[in-house]
Amino acid sequence: MALLEVKNVSYSYDKATRALKGVTFNVEEGEFVAVIGHNGSGKSTLAKLLNGIYKPSAGEIIVDGFSSADKNSVFEIRKRVGMVFQNPDNQLVASIVEDDIAFGPENLGIPREEIGKRIDFALKAVGMEEFRKSSPTHLSGGQKQRIAIAGVLALKPKILVLDESTAMLDPQGRKEIAEVVETLRKSGVAVIAVTHYMDEAVKADKVLVLDRGVIALSGAPKQVFSQKTALDKLGLELPLSGIIADKLRARGANIPDDIISEEDLLGALWKL
Ligand code: ADP
Ligand code: MG
């Protein structure tokens, strides 16, 4: 059984808006899944369904064996699926980093000594150990977002959902979050990242493309990003390396069709 099973899930805010229609996919332990799609395609709705903020109007979500269809499972699902949103300033609650991270575990009634261990673990996971006693207001956007992630990791989730968590960050901040995602993936935490940066999606194990509430395309990044015509129709760009490869091809360079990452592009350039 997969860690997360989304089975034929639909969600309506009201009769007029069906935000998701028959969405189905699985996520395994330690898997990194990117969710892309233009504005209003249903990405945030999906994110909120995954951790039980919303309940499917139809279909079922099973997290680590706990079903959204079972009323008593909501708490178990929320414990297992952590969420980080777009604006780090809205997610930090305390004036000292360690207090901020302790906030979630304290609310769950976790003993003091264990909370100390969780703070150590969470700060290490996001590479922010030396900021334990700092004030979040003095941190960069990327550092604040890493603290927001640490606050969620302190609850020991099996799945981390990031809803455009890099949208407000500069390139350095985005790089920092990408490194955290890589660390989590290696440690077995699954990451589901909603993003509009194709260069982040390229690094995923699997990409889901949402369009008007349905999964229009899905698969490994190479499979998804080699479908240029389909992506064009969905109003989505290629990753930067794909755009460059396209331009070079248009000028007659002999470059293969499936160039989506920097490494691919460099490899192809060396062969010219
Ligand atoms: P995305 O995150 O991809 O931009 P959303 O999941 O936010 O998309 O929105 C999907 C659809 O649901 C859109 O048509 C949007 O207008 C609608 N929607 C989102 N939130 C609400 C809400 N709270 N009430 C009513 N409709 C909503
Ligand atoms: Mg959104």
C-alpha cells in the first residue's frame, strides 16, 4: 500500500465551482511530487484536502492507512501531513526561533524533554542549528521559510505539503528550500510541492499537471516536459534548460527532444 492514496477525489466549494474532479494518484515514502498548473486549476484545494483541512465531496484519501471517509481519522491524517504555505511571515508565531518550533509540539502535549529533541532534529533538517536563539524577524525570506518548515517537521510528519512555499523567495531562498526538500526525501519524508517554478518541478520524482480540476498530464519530469504542445495549451512554460534547448534547435543545433535539466543541457552541448 502506498503512503498516500488519492482515489477519484472531487471537491466542490459550492454548486457552481467544482474545484477538483476525479483526481487519482499515489505517493510513496520519500517521494517528491511536484504539482503544477495555472491559477485556479485546483492546486491549493488539493493541498488542503491532503491534510484534512477539507474533506473530499466524493472519492477518498488514504494517508498511511487512515481514510478521509472515516470521521475519526482526521486527527491521525493531520498528524501525518504537514503543510507550509506561501508567506513565511504568516506562519511564524514566536519571537525566538526555538519557541516557534516548540509551539506545535507543545500544543500536542509532547513532554519538554522530547520537545527539546524535536527542536534539535528539526533545526538540523533545515540547516538552521545556529539560529536557535535568533529572532525570526532578523532572518531572510528563505531562512524564515526554513523555520516554518522546521516547525512542521517538529511534529514528525510523514508527508510535507508545500503550497507555493518558494513563491515569495529570491533565487537564494529557493535554493535553500530545494536543499531542504532533498534532505527530507533522503530521510524518507514524502514532499508534495505546489509550484509555478518549472525548474523546481524538474527535480521531482513525479509531476502532476492540474487543469480546471483534473490531472491533465502526469509522470516523470522527462515524460511531462517533453510534451511541449500539450504544455503550451495548458499555458505552462518549459523549464529554463528546455527553453534554451528549444531555441538552439530552432537555430539548427542537433539537440535531443528530452532536455529538461541543466545536466541534460550541458551533456547535449558537450556533444555538439
Ligand atoms: P490554484 O491553487 O491552482 O490557483 P485553487 O485550488 O485555489 O487553485 O482554486 C480552484 C478553484 O476553486 C478556482 O476556480 C477558485 O476560484 C475556486 N476556489 C478556491 N477557493 C475557494 C473558496 N474558498 N470558495 C469558493 N471557491 C474557491
Ligand atoms: Mg493556489
